[in-house]
Amino acid sequence: MKNRILPGLTVACVTVVAAILLGACNAGSSADLDSFEGRASYAIGVNFGTSLKQDNVPLDMDAFIKGISDILEEREPQLTNEEVGQALQELTQHLQETRAQQFGELSQQNTEEGQAYLEENGQRDGVTTTETGLQYEVITQGNGPTPTATDRVSVHYRGTLIDGTEFDSSYERGEPATFPVNGVIGGWTEALQLMSVGSKYRLVIPSDLAYGERGSGRSIGPNATLIFEVELLEIN
């Protein structure tokens, strides 16, 4: 059976993992974490539980354990293969609908909060708003050359959400980033062509000049407005 209930997990994989988890569940608080099997079982349980929680999979633990024990103890399953497949299809549909609803709600929330932040930030002294909606503030004005769209540049930067959550930083990695000016998000491409080498700007980038409705990874949600501190080090 090849049904998937989670990305990267087949039913067969879940059955194997759950079989190990059953031992851990039965052991309860007295699980032996000093033994190889105990530590391995607990580690798999933590990973599997984390995956289920992240994907908001609804579980009836009694039914879950019952399904495992019926297979391991070679009892006749209470659902046929066809019924198991149908149940998993229903679960997949439920998860997809739930995620779509959550995505839409988050998208709307980010849009409203981003617009409010941009309006307030645009009124601050020293902030310039361009025709595209990009906002920038000069922290340090350099006196070097200014790159064109086809140049490659090296920069140090720090990126945060409007609530201050940091999602990326070349400073933390200990080395600058190098890339073509026209090979990044629109807000960066525009801003870099306003900067001269040696400059450091604070950018507030509307979502349509950043990652838009798709977002980026787990850190940047749909329609998120982003804040960057960008230091232009050199043109390569």
C-alpha cells in the first residue's frame, strides 16, 4: 500500500514507526532511556510526534494504538484495505482544506499588518518611499560607486519580520553574501541600485517586492512585509 498521510511518509513507514512507538507508549514514564532500544524508540517518537504536531494531524490515540496492536498481534483489522485507503484519502483532504484555510487567514492578517506598518513607518523622519512602495532609510552613506542591475555585489545583511523575528543574517554566518543585483527579490534589486559602496540602509519591503503570496519556507509567511538592514561592501 503506497498511500501517503504526511509528506515523505508512506503508510508502511508509519506502521513501522508506530510499532516502535507502541512499546514506548506502553512503557510510559518508566521507559528505559539508558538502553539503545529505549533511546532509539524515544528519539523516533519525538520526531514522529513533532511531525504529526506540525502537520496538525487529528489523532484518536486509542484508535491509533488499537490499529497498531491489531497488526502486531496478528488480529483481523477492523477496516478493510479499501476502507483504510479511503480513511487516509479523507485525512489527506482534511489536512489540505485545513492548511488552505489557515494559509488564507495568515495571508490576510499579514497583508493588513504589513500595510499598517508601512503607513506608520513611511511617516518617520528620514524614511523615503519610492514609487514602487519600497521604503528605505540611510543609516550610513558611503562614497563608493553604485551598482547596476547586471553587477554582482557583496553585502552583509540582517532580515526580520515586522514583529522583530529574525529569519536570516549574514552577520550570524560570519561571511557576506555575494549575488547578482538582478538575482534577488525586487525590493533588494531596487534598493541596491540606490546605494553606493560603503552605505548601510534599512529597508522595509512590501510583500509584492519580496516573496508575495507564496512566502518562503516556514519563516516567511504569505504576503509578509520584510525589514532588512543591508550594508553594501563591494561591487565584484
